[in-house]
Amino acid sequence: MTEALRHEFRRLQPLAEGLRRTACLVEKADVRAVRRACDDAYTFMTDQLIPQVVAQSVALSELIDGEVSALSRDCRELVSLTHELALQRNALIGQQSAQQADDLRRVLFGLYALARLQFVKAEEVYLPMVDGLRATAIRRQRDPTALVPISRR
């Protein structure tokens, strides 16, 4: 299970760079180009990243009860900012104002930061935790009298 999640997050990491590139494009490109880039960012979030984070949350919910609330909070924030991205994108008509550009950049950089955080948390926290729990379960199956090791975090 964890290897498939690792592989998917590795595949998504370069795609998340598109969020940062779009944020940098906001003031430099014409409105049509910005709208297209926002469309691509929105599609990435709704079709790829958010479903992956939700799948990770579901996969881990059975194993890590206490940590899932933090993960689901991250997911809610991703959904909220993605919704805000759609609103900001739809408001781009004609020439964009400085305030619109600032708001759009804030949302895109926020999504980029949260996406990067998801990749780091998955790789450094959640997936190693699952691997440890799986290893403990395998040891217990082999020797039901074995003690569970204490985590030294």
C-alpha cells in the first residue's frame, strides 16, 4: 500500500510546480493566458491532488486514528483554496486589477505550499508510520507473544 502511495506522490510533485509557475505568471501574462493556467491548476487540484490526499486519508484512517484529523484538516484547506481559485479565476474578466492579481497569487502560492507540505508529510510522517505499524502487525502474526516496541519520538 505505501509503495503505491509513494509512487503517486512522486508523480504528482512535478505537477504541483505548475501552481507556483501559475502564481508567477499572474502579472506577466494576459488575462486569457492566466485563465488557462488557472484552469490547469484547478484541474490538477480537483482531478489529481485532492483525490490522492483523500485516498491517503482513507487508507490511513484505519491505522492512525489520532493523526487523521490533521490530515483531513489539510484536505479541507486544499478544497477551500481550490474553491477560492475557481472564484478568483471566474472573476478575471478584461484587465485584472492589482488586488485581483494579489488575491490570485495568494491562493496559488497557498495551494503550492499545502501541496508541498502534503508530499513532505506523506514521505516523512504518515507513510513511515504505516510501514512501522505493518511491520509490527507482521511480527505479531509470527509471534503473538512479542511485545510491541515503544516509539522513541
